[in-house]
Amino acid sequence: MKVVIMGCGRVGARLAGLLDGDGHSVTILDTDTYSFRRLPPTFKGNALVGNGLDQEVLKRSGIEGADAFVATTQGDNRNIMASQIAKNIFNVPKVVSRIYDPLRQELYSTMGIEAISPTTIFAQILRERVES
């Protein structure tokens, strides 16, 4: 599978390493070259400096042939905008976006973007731990 990941923070870098280790073709992009230090030394994919909201950068990432696009930056707005571009302009079949705001998560899900809120997930885990 060919995957493009926007955001090489802790989550994006970890995901890139996992998918690369599973044999997938991975391109990860970030606006800051220094972010790529988080990638594992065994990473065989592509690391591309650029803004994931820029269609030319996305084309250079290989998004036109991508099977999946994942947005993992710290910004909900950036993530959802890039996800909409991936889904609606480049017709990427699987688009997943990290959204911190649970209210936005529901809205974006109705737009066909698979939005995951770590805020909601972590709160549920903590509740389970407290109540057990």
C-alpha cells in the first residue's frame, strides 16, 4: 500500500516507521526538516519537506497514486483542510485525520473524513482506569 503522512511529530513518525516496517511504501512530509529526526534509523520511505496544504507538494509526495493519506499535525484546521484536499481533489480512497476537538470530529466524519480524536480516546481510557 502507498501511504502519504502529513506531520512528522511523534505520532506521524511512529506511524511511518510502523507502516514502513510492515512493507508499505511511505512518504512523510513536514514543514520542518528537523522533525525527520524522529523517524527510526531503519526507515526506508521518503521524507519530504513541504506544506501538506500545497497541492504541488502533495503531488511531489506521490498523492496521486496513494492508497491512503493520514494527517497527524498538531492543528485540527490544517489536518482537515489537507484531508479534504486528499479526498476531494486527489481522490485518495482512505483518508484519516487526527482531530483533537471531539465536536469537530463528529462534523468531519459526516463529511466522509475518518476523523480520530485522541482527546476522546484517552478520556475513555482514563475513565476505565479510574472506574476499575
